[in-house]
Amino acid sequence: MVSLVFLVASLQSLASLASLSAAVGCGRSSESSQPAAPTISPTAERRTVRGVVKAVHASPAYATIAHEDIPGYMKAMTMDFEVARPALLEGVKAGETVTFTFVESTDRRLVIEAIEAAR
């Protein structure tokens, strides 16, 4: 009987931890879905690359871009890029070919600092 009570109490504890973990998820509190602003080192290397916008997301502000190969850094792929300021995405549309400059933050997030229609 004691082992059954212990088992039930243990399962309840695990369920509580699981719900707490789901509420916090990925280091974000349940009160806000906005990630903390990235920290950019002033000496971080900036890279300029071309790509095709696959999607633009408003909140939090980021763009999904299929970018070309970045020699010595990354193969061509489709990925999400945060933006330094949400206003950077104004007028940017899915399907558009763009040239953008990004930087890697101190916590390894890729952040667009400039973006424009490709010429």
C-alpha cells in the first residue's frame, strides 16, 4: 500500500514538472512569447548574402530565407533570421529576392541588420 501511495505521489510530481516545463519552454516565461533582444559584439563579423524570402513573421519579428552559400561559413539552406528592428521587414514579401546583411549574436542567433530587394 505504501508503494502505491508513493507511486501516485511521484506521478503527480512528474506531471507538475511537465506542466511547468511546458509553460516556461525554451527559456521563455509563459507571460511573454518575445525572446530577449540579442546582444551583438561591435567586433562581430557582418556577412552580406542574397536569398529568397520564404516567409515574414511579425511577432516576434523574423524572416525565413533560402540563402545562397556563404563561403567559409555556411552552405546554402533555408533558415530563420531575426531582425535587429521589426521595421526592417516593412515591405518585405515572401517570394522576393533580397540582399541582406546579418551578424551572429553572442548567443549564436543570426540577426539581420539590413535588407533590401536584390538588384
